[in-house]
Amino acid sequence: METSKKIRKFLFVIIGFTVMATACNYPFKTASDEWKITYPEDKIVFKNAFLEDAAQSPVKSKRPNIVMIIVDDLGKAEVSAYGSNYMQTPNIDKFAEQGVKFTDCYVTSPVCSPSRASILTGRYPNRFGFETQLMEYYPKNTMTYTIGKKMIKSDRNVLDTEPIYPHKEDIGKQGIPPSEITIAELLKTKNYNTAYIGKWHVGYAPELIPNNRGFDYQYGFYGAFTRYFEKKNTPGTVTYIQDIFTSRYQWKKGKRKGTSAILRNNVEIKEDRYLTDAFLDEAVDYMADNKDKKDPFFLCVAFNAPHVPFQAAKKYYDMHTDTKDENKRVYYAMIHALDDAIGKLMNKMTAMGLDDNTLVFFISDNGAATYTGATDNYPYKGGKMNWFEGGINVPFMIKWKGHISEGLVYDKPVSSMDMFGTIAEIADLKLPDDRIYDGVNLLPFINDTKKGYPHETLYWRADHFYAMRNKDWKFLMSKRDNWAELYQISKDKYEHIDLKKENSDTLKTMLKDFNQWQKGLIDPLWPRLIDIKFVIDGKTYLFPS
């Protein structure tokens, strides 16, 4: 009898392990073919031939230096030039005073990586399959999916209910395809020296990193985030960890490694400086090394502030004693440090005598991250990860001494892709005719030599979600969840009054236009993993990420 019990117990254990092993190795669906990423060889051959040919064309003797400053998750509500009533950003404000401030600039996505992809290519990211965030990890089986779903259940993340996931080798190929031409690759045809300093987040594979996408010099990290200091308790710093899955994950993931590692020209290095200061120092050093060279430079400085994780230098934290909320206090300190870094960068440019021949852009990659609890983006509706104005309408400024009048304010809709269009024109770049470019040259509009709208219509698509702005009107809709909203955005900037019932014909006309635009897109190259749940004005939304 005792032997029989032992046998039954042994069999039960064996069956249990078998079930677990089966669950751990059972995929939801076969994904290897559906999400296999193959770079279009014919387009790569065309691109290389085009760039080689473009490099043979004459080069203007007078070409400006170009500096592109990208900040991460900074909303208009955190910039005093846009009316912030709790955050002072005197250096960003001074930037606006020395050039033009755009009141209606849109990014192509409310999340980092697709937005950055369009900045670098001048095209809607949907045109080359870059529709949602890059994904480093997917659940491989039933068990990991179930565990993951339970882990994030209390947060705003909702896992896809019918996941179909790619294999590891295809996950690694996500990013701006090699067939796309970056602004740096084009500028190289005009003998520009090029550098990328900061957060990349548009591809991790060897063929997708900055040094292989037109940039001579690289310093920073490749992924979505990294720590500002490697250690949480570094002396002289203050850290705040929100009680949400993403924040906890970022601190539990470990030290700077993988896509969070700090690299110089693709070689991992140890960095002891506060990262905002490090990016500033690297940018200043690069300008100093290149200011007297025969050929001009293109420098992209992509600060990761004030993106999570929240970590601030104590000297800035101590300047915000009037803020009692610890989460907000660290956040404000990070923005304060960022504003100072931008001021120092501008001052160094002046001291080096670069002002007269340097075109400078300043933009945020998307709106503020309301999910952190450090900001509500008021008065704008929504924030990062959704397509209300708070997520896609961002701070944007340009300055170019002697070419743009100081203190201008431009109020017609423009796009982040227009940085590409403007650079292409002023640097006399030849563009290929095998693809559509969506960015336009803004200088004639700024200088009032060209009338009308730079963009009468702007579009957004991410999986089941669509949005569009056409002059006075903007719609948002979920094809999957069967809802739509229509706003007269020129009069209702904060999206309070849904007018779809009263203006159903307007919505139908816009949808017809949207569907025509979609015909020029390709399918996404990779699947999204989650939807983000937002409750805004009492209504629940699920936005793809």
C-alpha cells in the first residue's frame, strides 16, 4: 500500500512537470513566417547607388552647421514659454525668444521610437512598417504570458488577448529598415561631419545603430531608457520609484547593460557623470572639435530627460523645496537640470562663434508622461501614449541668427518631420524619387514668403487606432473598440466637446481621406504587445503601444 502511494505521488510529480514543460514551450500560434523581417535587398541596392551618385554632385561652399536637440517626454505644460504655471524653463524660453516658437507642432506618434524614426527619415513611420514601439521581449509561451498578464494587471497595461509573436532573430531586426535613408546619410553626401549623442531607440541590430546610419560619432545608449546614475543611491542624487510596473521594472532590471548600456562608437564604457550633464559635455566637446574644420557638422543631441526612471541631482532637488510631492519634486529637478544643460549648450555655441552659421532645432519626441503621476499635462487632454493633444502636440522651436527673425510665434500646424524637410532644402540635399517625403521646408512659412498651411492634413495610425487633423478638425477612433470622437480643434484645443453627432458628414469625409492615405502605407513589421488603459474625463480608452 505504501509503495502504491509512492508510485502515485511520483506519477503526479511527473505529470505536473510534463504539463508545466508543455506550457512553457507551447506557443500561442506559429509566428516565424507571419512576423519574419526581411530587409528589401533591391531597395538597399537602390539606396546605396543613390547615395553614391548624390555624393558626386557639387557642394555649396557656404553650408550651415546643424544642431538638433531632442528631449524626451517633455510636455508643453512643463515649459514656461508655453504657459506653465509651476515650472520655469528660462533657457528654453530664451531659445524661443531668439527664434520662432511653434504653437501647433505635432509628432507622428505619442511614443518615443516611432516618433524618432520619422524625425530621422522625414517620413511617416507607417510608410516603412514602424508603427508602434520597438519590443525587446515578448512572452514565449502560455506560462510567461499568464505571469506577465498578472504582473501588470494592477497597472495601465493590457496584454494583447491573441498574441502572435516573432522569433528572437526577427525581434532583433526591429527598427528603421536599412532601405530607409536617414538625414545623416544624406548630409554625408554634402561632406557634413555627423554625430549622434544621447538616446537612439530606433534599432539595436548592427546594421541599425547610429554608426551604420550615417553618424561618424556616437555616444549614448540604444534603448528606451537607462539610469541617470547607474546606482540608485549614488551620493548627491535623489531617486523616486513610482508604484507602477514600468518604474519597478526599470530599477529591478539591473545596472546599465544591454540596450541600456552607455556606449561610445558602439563600445561599452563606464560613465560616472549624471547623464544629462554627460550628454551636454559630449555635445560641447564635439562642437569644439569640429568648429574650425573645413566642412560643417550635423549634431543630434537626444537628451533622455525627463523620461523615467526619475533620478535627479540633489542640488536641483534642493531648489524645489516648495514642492511637497516627492514624485513631482524629483521630476521638476530633472527638468531644471535639462533646462540648464540647454542653456549651457547655447552659451557654448555663442562663445565658440557658431551662432551666425548654425541652424538649431528644439523638440520633444512626445507629450508628458501622465502615467507617472508627476504631471497631468493640464490644460491639454491626455499625454504620452495617447493621441489627444497632450500626447502629440509638443514644444518645438527653431533659431538661426540672420535667417529667422527673433521672437516669432507661428500658429499653423507643423510636423516634426519638417525638420528633415527644412534641412534638406537649406543643405541642398538631393532626395530620391522612389519614395514619398512628408516633411516640408518651414523657412518660407516662417518668413512669410509662402502663404497657407505647411500641412493641411496630418495623419496617425497604430494598429486599431486612427487619428487625423485637417485644418480646423481632428478625429480619433478605434476600429477595434468601435468608438470615434470629432473635435473642432481650432476652437477647442483642449478637446472638451465631441461633435461627431452634429458633424457626421465632416467625419465621413475625413475618414474617406484617411483611407486614401492608408493605401500608401505598408503593414507593420512587428506586432504590438500591449494596449495602455487611460481613464480621461470619466471615459476609458485603450491605446496601442
